[in-house]
Amino acid sequence: METLEITKEEKKLTSKTSTNVSGSVAVLEILVAEKVKTVFGYPGGAIMPIYDALYDYPDKIEHILTRHEQGSIHAAQGFARTSGEVGVVFATSGPGATNLVTGLADAMIDSTPLVCITGQVFAHLLGTDAFQETDVVNITTPVTKWNYQITDATEIPSVLTKAFYIARSGRPGPVLIDITKNAQIQKFDFEGYVPCKHVRSYRPKPNVRKVYIEEAAKLINEAKKPFVIFGQGVILGEAEKEFKEFIEKAGLPAAWTILGLSALPTDHPLNVGMLGMHGNYGPNVLTNDCDVLIAVGMRFDDRVTGRLDKYAKQAKIIHLDIDPSEIDKNVKTTVPVWGDCKETLPLLTDLLTRKSYPEWLAKFEEYKQKETEVCFNKDLRPSSEKLTMGEVMNLLNELTEGNAIIVSDVGQHQMVACRYGKFNQTRSNVTSGGLGTMGFGLPAAIGAKYGAPEREVIAVIGDGGFQMTLQELGTIMQNNVDVKIVILNNEFLGMVRQWQELFNERRYSFTDIQSPDFVALAGAYHIPGQKVLERNKLKNALKEMLDHDGAYLLEVMVGREHNVFPMVPQGCSVAEIRLS
Amino acid sequence: MNSKPTNMSNSAFPVSGKQEYTITVYTENQIGILNRISIIFSRRKINIHNLNTSPSEVPGIHRFNIVIEETEEVIKKLVRQIEKQVDVLKAYYNTNEEIIWQEMALYKVPTDIIVEKAKVERLLHQFGARVVAIRKDYTVFETTGHREETDKLIAALEPYSLIEFVRSARVAIIKESEGFHSKVKEFEKRQPGEEVIENEFLDKKEEVFTM
């Protein structure tokens, strides 16, 4: 590996005498050296040598056997999101590896650090259509930050350490290492672990340019109506404190993307709510009213911006991002502040004038009042008998006091969970943002619990998404994973149904979905649970769930045709957000 | 190398016209990097006119020349996506005015017809062509130059039953480039100097930045 540049000092530091080990043992030794304690995976023919070696590592590496490789990778994603560490996955060749693809795409678009190790057929069989052979490296190229096929055991130490370095540095992302079976078996002289800290062709973060920090500060200081929008970059950069100081010093109202949620406590006075298609009223409308828009660690996703040519045209735009390719990708920037926001935010904060914008903040409050009248009241204090998703979330907040990790799946309930979820601390919201992967919730909740074992983990999942990965109830059973599962059941694929209602004249084409008896299903896995149909039983049921020691499934029947509002219809500007 | 002012209109949908650009990419010599680069184009349904990979002036570092027709807005985004790849050291884009470039073409014609009917000496002279093979049944000409030049020889040979034609990808030298040796040294440092950082034009005010 000529691209691995390691200084002599580092080699000295780890100058162990070499030992003759198999490639598989080297894989596990590198994992241990990289401080990996948890691996999610599923064995199979081509990865058997690694699993055989794993048998001797029970004290060092905890392996969680999922029920499907997709479950493994989503669990690893949940683990990475709550712990801030690299999630590690083992899967076999062929179908094992192809089952990872959805999770890789999800991790790629949501910048989640993963190292996936897949077994591959013997090197001499590559290209022969051998049993369980697929071209994994090429299949996964578009959905990995980096990938590599190892055919010789001597490559394992340098490639694996490089994989970890690439996965976690800069803008994080998934890395896949495919190891042929012969390399797993092959014995070689393992010279010990040498950390990777530099790759010649790879710049994890661009250098900070002072001139642009100064220009950004000038724009913010002169602004009358500044508005901050932030994303997961704040969390990935571990810059929550720096971010809070930044907005507090200059009194800047801040709204979040769904992956930025929980980077700033939801009850912070400057937290004005959620951006985007199902975000809050004020942050969307006022995006087109502010004079300086400061984007921090977010990528102007189309679900956030709505129609681009009507997005914040009146505003000067400052974009802080670690990934140079994000600048100007969707929205033209006035001042590009390239760099890690952990470094750029304090530099910027130093140059800001202490200020507050009472009138400007009052505008957000005004819109919040309108949203309360039309939306919140309908969601949280409904007049009908039917339960709403909003009131379930509201009661959950009340009971957890905003201290739980909420893992959501994808769809209506996800938007409700994010809109109403209360969070006091960072890394508390786990959801599939960019890819919108139904079925993400249950396995991600398992991983989230392993990533933050001391915290309460609540998975909020729809009846549709739950049925995509419900086999992971088996993983919960076997490992006694303490996750609480709330199924918000509207007996529909609700988000698509909502669109069909609004835009397709109620032609409910294949969105009417039947479900099994979820409580009985959980029972089959020895997971207790109950089903709630009435309002007066909801709070006690939630309490019972939270008080239960261990996994619990609570199914809540909610109104079949409730809609999520506000909504920015596709193709509309953020200012054209609808309240009903 | 490319320091044209950025169009400041606040639109993600450029209206300006397309033109031919040559992208130069310096990469590590890794299996799979060709795929990583080519899918950046195919994902966006952008056709690659031609692509050449070769060694560069620096041992161990590969050089790609990719020719596509697009707007500058799009090219800039593509180049940034290319440079984002872990095994890519640097990517540049240039208009035809900013590079010296050549393409080579081979033409196979029936020897009897060409000898009998064409004024071969004139062909060779007029089109700067060379004869690289003469057999009883066929003759192979070669010419090197810009697209128009190689196209002209096709037109001239067509009446004489052109059997086969092939043109190589473009190879291009950037006029202003000082080569990659010093850059590679910078890349090898933990703390590279200003030379290799991605935002190398950030200092130039009006230009905001380009790659």
C-alpha cells in the first residue's frame, strides 16, 4: 500500500516482534487495536475463517447476531449515531454482502462512519461465477466512501487501519473491505498495529481561511435578520458546545434539519424548530425573509430547500461545511467557510458582536402561534376519538422528560417524532434522513442501545416500516436488548396515502396495508407488549412500557387518515408551506 | 490553474451554454479508481467523449484525461466530486484554449485501391499523415492532431473504401501547469502548505473560488 504514509516514530511506538498469524486473527487484532468492542454480523461460507477466529475473542469483541445482514448494518448505523464511534459489520460473500447495500447507501448519504468486512470467495475463483460470488467492490462503489478488496493477508493490517481512518475522519462515511477466503486463512508475519493517520491522496478537512471567517463575521454583525440553519455536521464535528456559544453570543435564531435534531436542546430559547417539507411554519417562511442565512454542517437537501430557484433569494448565504463538494452544490454561497465547524465556529464566534434580535425572534413566535392554532392543537389536543401520533409523542416527552434516545423509522410517524420529540442532549435522535429507508428503525434501535447502553432507547415505528425488518425481534430476544418499541399503526402506508389524498384524488393505490397481531408476534419472541386503542389508556400503557425492565412492544392505533402538516408540497417554495 | 470568475447568479440550474472541457485527474494507481471516477459521470447521465489513463510525470501516480461537453457550473461540481474520492490527489478542468492537446488516429484502406486511385504522396503531405504499415491487401495511415484534422483525413479516405478507423482518447498538457512533482511532496506532508489545499483560490476575492 504505497498510499499509506506512516512516520518512523509511529513504527517505533508499536515495534512489536512479529508473530505468525492467520489473516483472520490479524483482522480481529486490528479491530481490538481500533477499540472496537461491538460487531454486528451474520456468518456464512466465505467469512467462516474470521468467525472461527472470533470464537477466541469473547472477552474482547461482543458479536451481535442479527437476523438479516440489513439488520446488522442498520444496527451498526444506530450504534455509530449514538456512540460517535465507527460501527462494524461482518457479512459473508454474495447475498450477505448484497444485503448490506441499502445500509451502505443510507450511511453514505447520512455520513455515518462504518467499516463493513465482507468475506469473498477464494482469490483464484474470482470471476468464475463461483458459489456465492458477487462483484461486491463494484456493486458498493457508489455507496461507499472507500472500498477495497484484499486478496493477500499481508495487506490486512494496513488496509484495515486505513479503512477506520477514512470512515471516521473528515466527513465520515461507510467503508467496505472485501477479503477473499484465502487471505483469511493465509498465515503471515503480523508486525503489530500501526495506526493510520495520513493518506497521501486524501484530505479529511480543508484548511481554514481566515479571510472568509472575517467576511462571514462582518455579514453576521451587519445583519438585521440573521438566521442559522444547522445539520448533522454539528454532531459529527462534536461541536455542540461551540455551536451553542456561536448562536448565543450573537442571539441568532437557529433551525435544524432532521439529522441536526438534538445537537441543540429542543427547549433552547434560540431553537426555533425544524426545517423542510414537514418542518415548522416559522423557520420555513422566514427562510425567505432573513437577510443573512448561515448554514452550518448541512447540505441543502431538496426536502429542506423546496423549490431551489425560490429559496432564500433575498439572503446573503454563509455556508460552513467540511466537504468542499457541498459548497455551491445546490445553493450558491456568498461566503464559503470551508473547514471542520469545531474549528471554524469558535473563530467566527470570536469576531461576533454580542447582540439580540427581539423583533426578529418575535416573528418566529408569531408564526409559532399560527402553527399552534392550526396544527399543534389538532395534533396534540384532538377533538376526535381517534388517537393522533402527535399526542403519543407528547406523552412520551412528558414521561421521558426529553432524556431518551428516539429512533424513528420512515414516514408520517418519523416526521411527527422529529417535530414533537423533546431532546435535552445530543446524539439522541436516530433516523434515516437522506435515504428514507423504511425498516431502518428496529435494527437501528438495537444498535443505538449498544452505542449508549446507559440510556433509554425508544423506537417509534410505523406499521409499514416495522414489517420490513421485524425479524430483528429475534435479535432483541436472543440478546435481551432493552429497547422500547412503539408502533404507531394507522393501517396505511401513511405518507404515501397522504400524498395520494392530496395530489392523486384519493386514489389509494396499494397503500392499504394489513398487519399481523403485533403484540402476539412480540409474544412469540417472548417480548411483552400491549395494544392501545383508547386515549384514557395511553398514558398508563406508555408508563408500563417505560417501567418494564427489558424490551417491550406497544402498539398504538391512531387515526387512519390523519395527515402531517405543515407541508411544503413538492415543487413549491418554502414560503408556500401549507398549514392544512 | 483554473481561475475564471465564478458566475454569481444564485441558481443551481445554469443557463449558460455547454462547451468542451478537458478534466485532468491525478490519482493513486489503484484498481477500481477508474470505476469510481466514471460513475460520477454515468450517475448524472453525462456522456464521456473520451478518456485516457496514463502514467504521469511522477512515478506511481496515474493521470486521467477526460473530455466531456458541459456547462462550467456542472464541470465544477463534477471536478469537486472527483477530487472528493479518497484515491484522487487532484483534479483540474480546462477549456481547449488552456491546453495543448492531441489525438491520434489510424486508418486502414485497401492497398490496391489507394495505390491505383489516390495520390498517396499528396494525402500524406496534406494531412500530415504517416504510413505505419503496408501489406499486399491493406495499408494503415496514422495521423495525430486535433479532432478536425483527423476528421478531414476520414473524409479524404472515404472514397477509397476506408475499412477501419480508430481514434485515441485525448492527451492534454495544461499550459500553465508546473507539473505535479512539487505538489506530491506537499500531499505527502501531514500539514500540507497552501499549494494543495482544496480551496486554493479562496484568497482571490472576486473569483470566490474555483477548483
